[in-house]
Amino acid sequence: MELNYEILNLQTLPVVPIHRREIVDRGPAPPFCQVMTVSERRGANVGGGVEVIKDAFYGIARPAEQAVENAPIYSNPEMLSQEPHPDDRDLPLCQVERDVAIDMIQRAGTEGIDVEGTDFKLIWMPKCPKGWCQPVERVSDQLSIKRAVGVRNDGSTIYKYDPICTYLDCFNYYGTRVTEENPTCVLHKGPNTGFMVFEYGTLSHPPLSVLQTIEHRFVSFTYLNDSKREDHMKIGMQNLTQPAGQELRRQFFNAREDAEKTYALWKTSAMFMQLHSPSFKYIGSSISLAVGLEDQLKQELRTTYGLQLKVTAILQDQRESHKIPFPFGIEAAKADKLADLVSSTHGALYVVCDDKIMYGGQSVSADESSLHRLLDRDTISNYKRMFGGNPKLVTIASVPKGARSQDLKKMESHLHVALYLAYLFRLRNPFHQNYQIYHPYSINKETNSSNFGTLSWNMIQQFVFRKFGVKIELCHV
């Protein structure tokens, strides 16, 4: 149920100052405030099979030495203390060895040579014109992978013959084409690397045509030149699942960093649309939060969704905050440690903060020393290593956990957004007495949109109002 703030009789400022009403542009982002790095989606190792194919080819060129049974090694001291041989796979094949392997594959004919552990075969496919069972011309002789892709009505197997990439020591077949004189895979189409961010959406039936879902895709690809960019980008997308709905927009980038920022902006603005209108659905749970992009987010919300975030009330006295119910489970007392909040049925929400940053997390462990250790690879551990300092862990709440209750993970996502809002409006740190004069950046890079429901915005708003003394509205422009 939505909270009726009027009955709380809160004492607030008569008017919110103009400079406090909107998202604050904080200028160039500090180095610790960066959007999430997007993982590669370019078919670099199709089904884990590329290294297996390479091993098979190398095995043909360099057959393993046969063990000699009952060899008299004890009569030969030199054999007992030999230096270990380097792994043959660590040394690239010379041209003579490649020629030997290709000759062996050619001799195997249409049967090819088995790739151990798979149903693939290495096979040599000669140049041939378009014709029966050959939908397009194969313009050159090509080392290929023969693989089963289906069964005909008569029970016979349908095979596909994918050329292997001709780039030095690459055995990928994803994205190669028989129409290329020297086939190359999706990773080696050319010297240029591009990045494309896509947005797809579904609309309700006319005449209303209301936006119902949004989905985003991030694609990195190599391409030969500008005239081939579109074609090579499409090849780079072929291992991605078909998106729902129609393409709404796309944007090309030469720099990964710029593409990742736009990806985060589009995702974060769509997340706020979902929080504003729960009937709107975001496809894909991961939301890359647009940190360091305050003004850009304000413009994106306004122009794409007609929404704005604005402060509509500020408490006159922080003591008034206790009138506002705590929305995230059982609120922690000021002196509570993780051990006081974690049990067999409950986990804990916490904030890590210092004079520069704040970060929201959850734990099912009562051992604070096990979290964000210096050699760990999480956001706070990286921050400690790169920027020093000793940020403090402050407990926030005790929340039900376990298979039957997803509340802990759900409330963690709500905490992420609450801290993100506080950062956007440059609010002071309320969590630790040593840092209350500072306006920290939120450095959570990601949250999960599947954890939000119809009451999520009200809960997030309550938390920010109670902890930061500011009421933020998400409303139409």
C-alpha cells in the first residue's frame, strides 16, 4: 500500500530551493565512478569448441610420441632427469607443419578427420560453383569444419561445412563465409573494431500504440571498412538470441567507453520507466547503472520517456524522519554489527562508505572480515586497492533470506536505486558520523530489474526520505 505522507504531519521546508529540485550535474566523473564493463558477445569460442579444433589440427601436424613399453629407463640416468618439454600447443605451427596437416586432411577425403570429443570433422573443401547442395559459390579451397545440423525426411543427416578462419593460428568458424577468398571469423573481419547499442521494444495494438517492453543489446564487432561495417556487424550479432519486438533505435561507436555509457543510460532510464509504470516491462534483468552521467540521464528521461526526477520536499529537522516507516525489513540499530542481524532465516543489508563513495550490498555471513577483502575482485575491494582509504561498513537492515524468500536480494536492488538517487541529487552521507558533511558518489555498477514490483518506487522513495531527509518524485515532465 502506498504511504500517505499527509497523515504523518511531517515538518518540511515551505519551499524547495530551486538549486535543490533537479538532478545535479557534478561535472567530470572521478576515476572510481565508472559504468559497468560490458562482456564480449562476439562468438569468440563457439560452444567451447575452438580450442578443441585447434588441438585436433595440432595433433595431426604433431602426432604424440608413442610410449615404448618396458623401456630400460633405469639403465639410462639421462632419461630420469630430462628437462620438461614445453607444451607443443604453446608453439605455433610452422608452414611446413601446417602443410603436413592440410595434406593429411585432404587425403581423408569426404570423411574428414574426427575432432576428438565432438561430432565435428576437419575436412578440406575445394573451390566450387553454386549448384546442387551448394547454395552459393565457394570461391576458394578452404579448410573447414563438417558438422551435423539436422535430419532429412528420409533419415539422412544434413551437414554444414563452415570454413575455418585464415587469420594466423585462429580456428574459429563463427562468422566465416564461403564467399570470402580468405575466410575470417567474426573476431577478424578487419582492422577496425566497432560497437553498436540497440534498443528494441513492443507496442500495444493500435490505435494507442503504447510502449509495453524495452530490451537493449550491446554488440562489439570487427569490420574491414565503412562499406562493410553493416554487413560485418550483422555477422557479429548472429550468435545473439532474437530480441522481442521491433528495433527502435541504434547508435554506433568507435570507442568502447562511449558505447558502454550509452548502454548504461538507456538501461537506467528504462529502469525508471518500469518503476514509474509497473505495467511496463524491461526485458533482461541486468541494469547497468549510469554513474557519472547525471545531466545525460536527466535529458534521456525527459526526451525518451517524458519523465523527470525532482525533489518535492525536504525535512526541516532530521528527527522528523522517524515518523516515516522503514521499508526494507527490520531496521538495524546504530550499534548493530552483521552478527546481530544475520541468522538462519535472515540476512543483512549494509552500506560501505567513506568521504567519497557509498555502496550497497547484502550478506548472509555474519563475518564482516570475509567481505570485500583486499585481494577480492568486487567493486569495494578494487576501490581499496586503487584509491586507498578504509571505507566503513554500516549495517542497514535484517531481511528474510533463503529459497522461499527472495526479499534479501529484492531489497538489495531497492537499496542500489535509493543510493543512486541520493548520488544524483548530491545528498549528504547519513550513514556514518565521520562522513556526514560529504556528498558521496554511489559506485554500485549494476542492479536487477526483475526484483522490482508495483510498490518498489514507493519503498525506494520512503528509504530516501527517511535516511536522507528528501522526498524525490518520479513524474511526468
